Amino acid sequence: MTEHLVFRLYAPMASWGEAAVGEARPTATYPGRGAILGLIGAALGIRRDDDDGQLRLRQSLGIAVKQRSPGWLLRDYHTVQVPPSQSKVNYRSRREELSVPKDALNTILSSRDYRCDGLWVVALRLMPDAVWTLDELKSALERPRFTLYLGRKACPLAAPLTPAIVEADHWRGALDHGFDSATDPERTWLPLIGNEAQDLRLLRLPGQVLYAWEGEADALDGNADMAESSETWDEPLHRRRWQFGARLEHRRIESVEGQS
């Protein structure tokens, strides 16, 4: 049996950034490795410019995700006025940026995607070079050093993370532990949310669940059948330079009987 730290993620809006080209800022349906490490780093108080701390965190954790609901897509359209890009003037505030003559301002168009009312469960496993214990990580999530949000600062948490340490042979045993009930769809949200946000019970969960995990293809539950594997570019190599590397991720989608 292996110990895992398991917690849930829910917010009215989340943004799990993917590769952004030009004006489009898309989002995945579930959090990738970079997003989860960023959340844990914020809870521990590791700053973005702490390169050594970021490296130690990256080398400490293995990650798996259960997508209980991807939510629905929201696209936010932006128009932003900015000074000429060739200007050699350094602007210290937004007010100074807009102080140039209006006919000299340029307009940037962009769209930013969000997932609304999504629900995810995350499991963490310590790697051989881990610096922190699971108890220390659990305490950090319960009392985070920095404010936690799901991808963007406009996406604060809407329910407690409820971190728990779970023993399981495989990723699935940890991800399925105690957060929802596939056998009682009418009460699925009750053990999950409790009395903290009863209105979430009105949200209908989809009839499919997605698992995404690292390691071997059979690491989810000992069975490699139906696992789809692909290269994913979400391994954070350098936070300040926004550099990401590739890793191998496995996914499986399963039906949940009695839910739609």
C-alpha cells in the first residue's frame, strides 16, 4: 500500500491554461501538472522566482487527477489599449500607459477560456527525492501561505480542499476514496460538500468520469487496457520564463451508471 494525499478542486470558474498562440488563451478540461504544482507551491509559500524551491517541488511529487465534471466552457472576450510596442519608455503603472495620446494607443484583442462549475479530485504521491512529507503538504493546503486559485486570480476556490491522506495500491484507489458515490447518484454531492455549499447539490454530474495519471500505463488500477497515452507539455521547467517541457500522460474515460 502507498500513501497518497487526496484533495478536491471546485470553483465557479477555473482556467487550466494550455499552449497559447496569438490572442487565444484556451483551457484544458482538467488541471495539468503545472497547475497542480503551482497550487501546492502557493500553499507552501514557494515564490515564482525561487528557482531552487520550484525544482525541489517538481522533483518531489507524482500526480493523478479524476475529472468528475469538466464544467461548461465560458469564453471571455477582451480589448486592451496599450502604448506602441516600439516605445522605449518604461511605464510604472496602468495610468501611465494610458497617459500617452489616444491616437498613439494600440488595441490588442484576446479571448480567455474558463471552465465553469467543474469538479476535480487530485492525488499526490511522494517521489524518492521528495523534500516534504504528505503531512506537511496536507497542513499547507489547510493553511496556505498564499491565496489559492484555480489557474487565474479571478478563479478563487468555492469549497474547501478537504485534503486527506489515503493508503491505496493504485492511483484509482486514492482518487475514488470518500469524495463521491457512484452507487447513489442522487446524493453524490452530499458527502462531497456537506453543509458548506448545499446549493451545489443542484449541479447535475455527467455520466462519464475521466482519469489522468503519470507513471506506467497500468498505474491507475493495474490494468493498462483502454488507457490512452500521449505527450503533454505541462512540466514546468522555469516559472519566470514560462518554459514547459513534455511528459507522458495516460487517460481513461469511464461511464458512471445512473448519472447524466
